Amino acid sequence: MKVAGAVGRALHAAGIEQVFGVVGSGNFHLTNALVAAGARFVAARHEGGAATMADAYARVSGTVAAVSVHQGPGLTNAMTGIAEAAKSRTPLVVLAAEVTRPTSNFYVDQEALGAAVGAVPLRITSAEAAVEQAVTAVRRALHERRTVLLNLPLEVQELDVPDGALAQVAPPARRPSVEAVDSEVAALAQVLRRARRPVFVAGRGARSPAARDALEDLAEHCGALLATSAVAKGLFHGNPWSLDVSGGFASPLAAELIGGADLIVGWGCALNMWTMRHGALIGADTTVVQVDDDPSALGAHREVHLGVTGDVELTARRALEATDGRQKGLRTPAVAQEIAARVRWRDVPYEDAGTRDRIDPRTLSIALDDILPAERVVGIDSGNFMGHPSMFLSVPDQDGFCFTQAFQSIGLGLATAIGAALARPDRLPVAALGDGGALMGAADLDTVRRLGLPMVVVVYNDDAYGAEVHHFGPDEHPLGTVEFPPTDIAAVARGYGFEAVTVHTPADLKAVEDWVAGPRSAPLLIDAKVVKDHGSWWLEEAFRGH
């Protein structure tokens, strides 16, 4: 058996079940070996899309996924998606063929590329070590929650592995839970007992049903309200004390209640500038606590009064045991009434800015929230539009929202929705894109149709890079570089085999209702011509300090 075949089989035996990629000569045999071993391979139309699909799949499924790319340009094409995954600490293995001769057209320093974006660069160095090195890549991705770049030199791929090289391969053990020390749990229990207006903010590290249940139990005991970072949206869906998302996307009521807290506890949450609105949601006398199983995360973005190194679920359970007496906290009838009436953005009054030619994105998003099935998984692209689908489209739980925004690149939204859709085939996938991101990722409309995904792609189309228009326009800078002639994106989608509808007014959404009620035999693209006059409410937050 050649190294390429042995590595492919070893990766599958070590737990890689789902692979995305674009196959060229350098990764052909490796990818086929993965498929022969039992892995599912999804061919994307661009390596950047493949990397983002793998990232989203890993986030939503909770497993380690892989992306397979050709040497040189295959890897460079994928780098934006790899950077997003690495910044998000997604357990992902990038399988990159590699040339080592500097005279080759395909040569780049692939190790340096991976390190530059925060991935862990590894390499298959010999036939004798190939299987163990492949398993090590999976183990590090899983145990360290890292994106690993595994380079596979072409000359090494062609070598014969020793007999029996695959005999001992098994999936790595799950990452062990980190248990907080007694003194830190006791200190946490003490600040919880003292708090009169506590708020919990859960992040990526709390995205599991077990962690949710533990946090809800502790919050009920100490009277805390519940919020999430954007990446954990949906975690507390249905809880009457949920404020939804904290930060730039927070509704006015949510911001008011979080900003008035005397204790904020971040659970598996970085409490970064987005989640805390550059610190504006933290009062002068607010105690800030952070719980994370990675000690390097504590205080990385802001000063905290108490850092607890430990698993979210275990720490919350132990804190509950150590906290005497039930407290009312912020859980009063008046607060409950306020949350029920106006914590959702759709319940905040607004003046509809729609015209005969363009629909208000708030009106569009509220209508889609009502029309589309509640059991959905939503992937969001970046841009001026992004707050509207993020906050007006509800999701059933933490697996219903996939937010690939750590690198803030536009063009990742469609691939995000594809990866999430494959991880949750029981739900309607919804991709929310701007026109710029939709056209950047248009090639993977083919992937949606080829896979038979019953996806809804919503394009908030203002014929511009709206964030830049609304940021620079008020100062009368020329905008010709960020505004474009109208594009019939619905026609583009029909060319890929989609059903498509162009929306100018709410009445045009009848076609979406008909699609939902019908067989959904083809995916649907909604080319929504949205009003151009105003930036999103979160836009100032996005540009502050940049």
C-alpha cells in the first residue's frame, strides 16, 4: 500500500467521516482512499468554499471534519476558509498535497502559510511514520480544538508503507474535561451569592445540550438572565429569561438589562469587543467573571475580576452545589413581562422604509421568519445586511445558527449553509447573503443543486458593498468603487437549476409560501431588492476602532 492510500484509510479509522474538497492530481489518490475506507466526500467548486463547508460541518456536527486540496494553488485558494476555521478554533484537518522543490510552479511555503493564519502545520515525513503522523493530526485537531494543516509531499505519497501499518489505528479518545479547582469554584459561588442583578453570557464553549441544562439550572437558582454570544445564538431558545444575543446585535431591552447587571459571567465566552460592545455593556461597578477550559482565554480580551479554568457544564454543576439558597435576582414579574413583550427585534417598533421597488430588510426578515419552517439551520454571510437575518430569523437551538465571522470575510455564507445542512439534514437550510457575498460564492450554487439540498438562499441585494457605502457616504467620499449596476441574481440561480423569485414588496413573498408548501424539489433563491438608504444598526459597532 502506498502512503497516500494508507494515510486516507488511517484518517478514516481515526474518525474522519466527512471530507470536502476540490480534487487535483496531488490529492487524487488520498481522497479516493478516504472514500474507499467509508468517508463521505463532497466536491465543492472552489477550495475556499470547501474549507468553509468543512468548518461549518465540524461546528454543527461536533465532529472533526477534513478538507482535501491540491498542492500550491489548491491550498492558497482555501486559505480564507482555513483562516476562519483557525481563528474559530474549529477541529478541522486540512489535507494538502505538497511539492518540496522550489523550482516547481506549485511551490509555496505551505508550512508558513498555515502558521500565518493560526493553523497547526504538520507534515507526513516518511512511509514508516505516515500512519502515526496522520492519526496525530486528528488527535491534535480534536484535543487542542485546532485547525491542523497536514502537508503530504508528493514524493512521500508514492512510497510503500510497511506491512501491518494500519493494524493499530483507532479513533483518539475524546478530549478530557477540565475540572476547576475547589478554590475557584468557591470564589465563583461567592460572587453568585452576592449578585443582585446577574447575567450569564454563554459562548462557543457552552454550545451543547448538557452545558445549556447546567447553565439554566444555575441561572434559575441565582436569578440570572441568560444571553449568548453571536456564535451560540439559539442556545437558550424557548427559555422565558433569555435575552438572545449580547453585543452589537442585542435588542435595546437586552442591552439595557445586560448593561445594568452587577455581575456578568462569561461561560465559554471570550467577552470580546463584539459581545460586550467594546465594553459599553459592562458597568463601572460590574463584576466580570470568565469560565473557560483554556486558561489562555481568561482575560484575553478584557480584564476580569475572577477567572475560572474548567469545563462549562462541570463548573456550573459544582457552582450550583456550592451556592446556598435560591435568589430572585433579575427574575421578577416586571422583567418577565418586559422580556416577553420586547426582547425580540421583531417586537421593536420601526417605520417601514420600503418602496414600490425595494423592500425593507426588517420587513423581509420578519416575513421569512413566519413563512419558513421553524426547524431550520441558518448560515450567515458578512456585510451590511447581516444583522437582519441574524436577529430576525429565530432558530430552534444552538445547532440552528452557524456564524463564520471570526475573520469577517464576505463570501463564506453559502458554503457555511452547505456544511451546516449536511450536518443537520433533518432541518431546512437557509443561507442569508448579501449580493456581494452571493456573487463571490455563486459557483457553489452548483453544489447545492448537485447535492439535492432543499435550501433557501436569501440575497439581501442593495447592488453595493453596503457597509462601505454607509460608512464612507456620510462624509461625501466617492462611492463608485463600492456600488454596482443591478444584477439579476435570480436569473443566475435559475441557470444553476434553482427555483428563484425576485422580491420588491411583501406581496412578492407569496412565491416563497408556495415553495414551502410544495414538493421543494429544487432549491429556492430569493433575490430581495432591499432599500439602500440606511446602514444597519450594528454598523457603527463594526467599524469602530478599524
